[in-house]
Amino acid sequence: MLVTSPAQATAPEGTELIGTKAPRWDVTAWVNSKPLSLDELKGSVVLVRWWTGPECPYCAASAPNLNALHATYQAKGLVVLGFYHHKSPAPLTRQHVERLVKRYHFWFPVAIDPEWRTLKRWWLNGHEHRWTSVSFLLDQEGIIRYIHPGGSYTEDDVKMLTSRIEELLAPPSPQHVAPLSEGTNP
């Protein structure tokens, strides 16, 4: 029998991953970009979003929000990455993904995750989740700071994600230094 505490029963999916280092990804095919690695993105805040084709109404509904976040925060240090995971009964081809990227107006890099290798490593293996479309927000060191499990973003989800992005992009506040008292030597 599985026993859960009340806190575990109400904790959002993926809470156990917050504060952990994001795993490497296992993709070589990219649209809108050369192949990227997490090491290359150090110093940037990274929003990784798994999505699939038009048969997923949630993915289509989240596309405008991803585009808006990319447009608003790219110059400030946010890198939005799409990771396509194929669910269509048709064979996976690069051209199929390119058509979808164009349809959704994605101008940010999109990786093609064949056989869901990276999605499994990041999200599915060892965990039971209701969604395969998921968003991860990483800090400048590649640490997972926020997860949005699920297909689409509600207005509140967008506010929360935007708030988290702005927090991570904010310059560190200077530490308050107490003035030296007269007669003391530094």
C-alpha cells in the first residue's frame, strides 16, 4: 500500500526535482539553431518546454506564451528552447517538425527528441506524471528552479512563470555594507 503524507498528496508534480542540476540532453537535430548543450548556455536563464504537434491542443495553446516570453526576455538573458517529442502515428521527420515550428511561429531553438530519450531522462523515468508536455526553468548554473507540469499555461501560470524568469534575470542585489565607525580601521 502506498502511503503519502498530506504534503506529498498536494505537492505539484516534479517538486522533488526543484534545486537539482538539469540532466544533459541527448539530441542532435535542431531547428532554428546549431546543436546546443547545457554547458554552452551557462550564464543564461533557460526555459525548456517539451511540446508535440497540432493533435495536442495544449501545446498549440501554449505557443503564443512561449513566443511572447522569448520576444520579451531574450535580450535580457533568457533562452527559450523547445523540445519536440513525437506522438503522431506518421513517421518522425525533420520536415514535419520544421512545418510545426513554422506553424507555431517559433523563432527560438527547437530540438527534436527522438524516442523521447531526453524527456524520459528529465521527467518520465522513475516518476509517474500525467503530462508529457512540461516546462523547466533553469537558473544560470543549470539548476532546475521551476517546473510547470502540463500542456497549456493558464493566465496564473504565465504570471508565475514570468515572475520566476524576472527573479532569475534580476542582477544580484549588492550586499548591504555597514559604514565603518569613526576610529575603526578596515
